[in-house]
Amino acid sequence: MNKGEACMETVFKVPTPKNEPVNDFAPGSAPRALLKQAVEDMSGQVVEIPCIVAGKPVFTGRLVPVVMPHSHGHVLANFHAAGAPEAKAALEACTTARAMWQNMASQDRMAIFLKAAELVAGRHRAWINAATMLGQSKTCHQAEIDAVCETVDFWRFNPSFASQLYLDQPQSAAGTWNTMQYRPLEGCVLAITPFNFTAIGANLPTAPAMMGNTVIWKPAESQTLSAYVTYKILEEAGLPPGVINFLPGFGQEIAPVVIGDASFAGLHFTGSTAVFRQLYKGVAQNLDTYRSFPRLVGETGGKGFIVAHPSADPSALVAAIVRGAFEYQGQKCSSASRIYVPRSLWSQMRRTLIDTVAALKVGDVADFSNFMGAVIRESAFLRLSNLFDAARSDPHVTMLTGGTVDGGRGWFVQPTLLITDDPTSRFLCEEFFGPVATIFLYDDDAFEDVLGLVDSTSAYALTGAVFAQDRQAIALATHRLVHAAGNFYINDKPTGAVVGQQPFGGARGSGTNDKAGSVHNLLRWVSPRVIKETFDPPRDFRYSFMMPMPPF
């Protein structure tokens, strides 16, 4: 410090976060007009997306198209796919930026993300919504609750959680001062994000970055457009070069380079269970090369359930099934894809449920009257088409409605209801990641038995719900299904977790349950150090019990 300079330290408290209100895009409203214009403008251009390493664009020349799933002949963007050279450069950029970023005052780091939240909530709202609608085939409502509201919530609530964490300090005995220092990890973090939520793409790289880590971000190929928009907003908010390095491309080319480097310190992942296990094994094989044991945080697959008690409200149950199973084409890890219904209740709701699902409109998301868009890519379309063929040939399965596909213009899959009499059917066990829900009927007096089925049938434990008016049934289900879901809902669909209200994550085959949208997740990205200072230390090594007896 130069002579005459003053060192200024502040204790900071970020603005109290509140969940971002959801626009309803009512006819004639200004938000609706702005969004429609943004969709039209973005549809009329093809964006060239580079890698961004150390704050500089990198054009690899390996162009990969990003298309509209609901109009797959329409190219929205081309991204320059990263490979091993770009991954190595990103590792170097992380190392170079680390000291600057870790030494930046935490309130200055948080200010960047708070500003980014305001940009998304304000003048960039229509831009990120349009990118999500067109690139991921989300309706205006699904885009709004994801790309805008959840992203904003992550970037407002996480700084608040971090400030609370920094204030969590140990007690000090007389004559001493104990402090807890929340250090960033000693190395770089790899964030691998999925196609289905723009907000997950926003959160996975930024949660570690908020805590002082430098990050390599590999977004899903089909989500690259909204991921790029997200990155550009962070850049505008003041994110320094090299803190988050943006590498669109293919995981099998990028991940082994990063995971194989001695500086690898953590993985923040959302995607399939199979891929996470593969990455976990890769980390295990490289354990001897790392400076520290890496932090592995994963939110993976799901087979969300709804179990109804005979006392359940049939109208509420129908609404929950329709929304929980078919919003965003069932492409949510929390999607309600297995439904357990008592026979007496089924007789009351069967016709209403089938007719409601059959009437759901599927089509171009630019048409605001559609409830669903298209599935994300051709491989998903073909997989679901084959699944319907398998359902038709299964003697234990009946197709109640749906089961048709149309790939001419877009990858459209009709919402499909199945019913099976086999409690171990693959349709009740496997994750299909599409608009498919399977119903299993049980005798009214077998509620306790069916709870055992719910708990044991699937390898996953992400989300689930119980519907009942009988409080004893609710209490029983809550107790018996304690390990069956990391997010458990009572008389509500098992989707739509809100940051700050329902921290999200599951266990078993659904991941490490580190609860995105809470302080629990942020704790994974720090390595605490305790510092004890003694103001007047002892000057004699001997303890009192060692002293000679005083004379009588």
C-alpha cells in the first residue's frame, strides 16, 4: 500500500432476493408484443457462435447447425465446435484468471451476477425468451418460467446465499479469534449443461464462479443459442475474461481433456445418469493426478411419480397429470411419467383425463395457442416412435390416447397415455424423456402396498407427488417414500421447483442431491479454512496438572 492510501473493507449484504414475477403474455399486452417481435427477428437471422476462451472469440471452422425442433429445416445458428486444443487453451485461461478472480472482493463478484439478473429481467428479457422458444421449442410460458424467471432467481438468490455463508463464523473462546475462510477450490471447474433448461445453463457455470472459481462451460449442442445469449449477457454485466470459458461442442472431445488435467477441481453436471457415471469413472481413473479430490455434483435422470389415494380430488389429479407429464413435451427430469391410481378414482376421472390429453394442441411455439412444441432432436423423435411400436406390441400395455408422431416439418410427438397391468413394466421403470405417461391401477385397499411399489420400481429418486385429502394417507406416503424423491409434493405436480422455495435435486440414480438453488450447492464450490488467532499465547509449555504440589 502506498503512503497515504487507506484500506477500505466492508461487510456487505446483497439486496433481499424475491422471485421474478412471471409474465402471462395475455393478448394485447406489451410483453406479448415484444416477445412476438423478438421471435420474428431471431427467426430471420443465422447467428455464428464462436468458442470464447480468455474473453476472446475462437473460430474453429467446425460448424455445427442449431435448428428449430418444430421446423427442423430452419437453421437458427451455427456454432464452432471446440475440441482438444480449445479445451487445453481454456484450462490455461482458467489458471491465468484464477488469482485475479479469487482476490476480487466478493461483493464485486456478486455485483456482476446481480447486474446480469437485471439485464435478463429487463431489456434482454424478450431476447433470451425468443432464443429459448426457437432453439428448444418451448412455449412462451415454458420459456418465461425457465429462461427468464429461474435464471434471474439463480442470479439473485445465490449471491444472498453466499453472503449468508460468509457470515457463518465459528465461536471464539476468551483471548482467541476464530474465523472461517471460504476459499475457492484449488483448480478449475467443468460445467456441463443440458438442452432442456436455459436456467440450468445459466446456473451451473455461475454458481462455482460466484464463489471465486474459474470455469469451463460446455453447453448441450441443441441449447447452444440460448447458452450463447446467456454468456453475452454475463459479458455485458462485467464478467472478466477467462472466468467462464465458453466451449460449445461435444462432451466426448472436451471432457476427457479437462478431467485428465491436474488442475481439474470439480464437475457441475446435469444430464443423463449414464453420462454422469462415465464421467465419475473417468475422474476415478485420474485420481492420482489431482492436487485435491475433485467435487462431483450431478443432477441426472428421473422417473417422476404421482401416487393417488382414494380420497384424492380427481379434478386436481387430472390437472397435475396433464401439466406434470406433458408440459415441455415431457422433457424434464422431473416429469410425471408414472401414475398410480386407485380403481374407484379411475372410474371417476378416466374419460376426462383421456379427452383432455387428446385435445392438447401440438405445433409451432410461435403460435401461442399450442400447449406443446416439438421434441428436441431427430434421435429423440425416432426413439419415441420406436417406443410407441413397443407399447402397441406389449400384451400388458394399452394405449389410451396418442402414440402418433409427425416428423415432416418438425419433430412432433403427440402426448401419450398408456396403462399397464404389470407393476414392473419398463414403462413404469425407464426414463423416456418425452410426452409419455403410464398409469397403473391398484385396489383401493392396497395403498400401503402400492407405496412399496413406488419406492422400489425405479432406479431414480428425483421427484414425486402424493394426492390425497386424507391426512393420515399423506403422512404415511411422506414417511414410506422418504428416499424415493429428493423433491416431494403434496397435492401438486412434481415439476416446477422454484429457486429459494424448493431447492432441487435427488439421490439414487438421480444424482448427488446437492440442491441447486440453495446454500448447500454453493458449499460444494468452496474449501473452508479455519484460522485461529491467540492474542496472548502461553509462554510455558507445562499444564497446571504438571505443577508440583504446593507445600502444606
